Amino acid sequence: MSSRRILITGLSSDWGGSLAQVLERDPDVQAIVGIDTTDPRHALERTEFVRVDTDHVVLRRILSAAAIDTVIDTRLIADPLIAPLGRAHEVNVLGTRSVLLACGDPGSPVRKIVFKSSAHYYGCEPNDPAFFTEEMSRPRPPTTAIERDIVEAEAAVGDFATANPSAIVTILRVAEAIGGEPSGSRLSLLNLPVVPAILGFDPRCQFIHRDDAVGVLAHAARQDLPGIYNAAADGVLALSEVASLLGKPMLPMLPPWGTVFAAAQLRRLGLRVPVETLGQLRFGRGLDNRRLKASGYSYMYTSREAVLKLRAHQRLRPLLRSGSEPYRYEREVEEFLRWSPSVRSVEPARGGEPADRAGQERGARG
């Protein structure tokens, strides 16, 4: 089915806001509604923002009133440094169940759900396969709070798909995203003057560029992709190769015993690094991405190219920060720019002059 009326959860996140910008350029998308508890951080032209949490009663009313056929859930917190673990559990598990409850309500117009999950679903262990495929389950039970959240959230989405066989339910297990300004534990380490490592380990690294992370979400909205899909760029790099591409030395500064001890050493340097990231610094992880490519998605960047783009961004960051002020959402201004008949359209009219929206509306009525 073609997604024409889309609701995006987590509109104020980088993923939600960037996705809305991409979908706004799709002429086949008739309406976009975004929900979140904080103001959007991206300039949006035709996305309607509703300040609301994932309360299923309120969400059910929005879905019905806006005749939403597709819900894209981008809220998952896969990095414990982004929010306290209690808040992460509330968003990841309770919030996901609430969204699914609203979508599964009798009479709901929703026919497609896209759930942004994380490659942390698989964990990081010494005996992991070279590449995880979607058919593989975790070799061991989850060992951290975030991993338990992700496994539990995916189980809820899977139960929804079983109970609603007519709905198209897509789970995207997204690899570590790099590029641009979005922060995270792994990206924070790569932004340091040196790349820290664990003594005796040179783990595998597989990334996805942030533009591809948004691109796969938009691809899932445009295509019918039932089931689970790994979203990761082509190619796997050793951490030493990543450091070389970034033009930085790799410093094996962490002891090879005890993740808790290693985390304590990093905290002494002012760095908070979660257990999930320390696991990747030991063993790394690889995802088989062939299923998503077979569905028609073409990655814009390989893992190597994503790292090179990150290096370019790191070099330009001082100049970018000295440029224009960041976007700030102002409800009254947004309402005026979108709906006032006095505002001229951004599309040029015949003769090269901007079209007058009020004149267009009068002509349409005439």
C-alpha cells in the first residue's frame, strides 16, 4: 500500500524531524502529522505538529481524525546516555505498547507500522557470527537494560503483527549512525582527538550514515516491507582503520578486563560510556544487509564513505557553528507562514515571480 497520510512519533528527534523533511518532498504524501512532547528542531513546511505524548486515548483520536494510514515510530532510545534508564524504559516499552494499542483499536485507519529498532537487539559477544541475519535470534539473553528494552519492544511489535495480519508491520534494526550533529556514545568517542580502544582488541565496525538511516525509514513508508530488516551500510572496518580514516591515532588506553573497570577509567577522563559501547569496543558487530537491498533500497554511503564524511564534517564543524543560528520553532510564526493568505508561496508562478497564495486561493474558488 502507498503511504499517503503519515504520523511520525518523535518528531523533535533528529530522525523524526529529518524524516518529515524527506517525506514533505514526496508529492504522493498527502498529509504528515508529527507528535512529541517538545518543539521540533527542524524547519518543516507542511508537517502538522501536535504536542502530545504517546497516550493511546489521545493518539487514537488523532489517528482517526487525520485518517492516518501509516505510523512511523522513531522514538526508540538505544543510547542510555540520552535519557535515564527509567525514562528510556518508559519510552521504549510502555510508549511502544501505547502506540500499538492505539493503532490496533477497532476501526483504526492505520494499515502500516514502521518501527525503528536498533542493532543492539543482537548484543555483542565473543562468539557472535560474522554477520547477523534477520532470522537469527540473540545467542544469549539480553544483559543490559537497553538491550532488554529493545527485545521487549520488538516482541510487542511482533505480537501486534500476529494479531493484525492485515497490517504491514516493518521492524528496522538500524546500525550505529554517524554523520552530522546527532550525538551518541560511539560518535562522542570518534569525535575525540584520539580514538580510544581496549588493549588487545581491534573490533569490527559497521555504520550507517545518518542520511541512509532516514532514507531506510522513508523507503519503508513507500514500500510494503513486512517483517524484520537490518539497516547497515556495506563494508566492515577494523577500529584501527576507522581511526586512520579520521586522521587520528588509536590509543589502546583501556584495560582488557572488566567492563565496569574500563567504564570507570573513562569516567576519570570525563567520558561516560555505556556498557553497550564497551562491548562494541571489544568484539564489534556485523549485520547482513542483503534483505533490505533486495527490497529496492540503495545505500548512499558505505561504512568507509560514512567515516570519510564524518571526517569532513569534523573539519568543518567550527565553521558550521559560526554560521547561521539554529532553527527555533515558534508556533505563531509557523501558523502564519503556513496558512496566512498574505504569505507568498515558495513555488514560482508563471513569469518567474513568486505566486501569491491568496490569489491562488481566490482563483481556485472562482
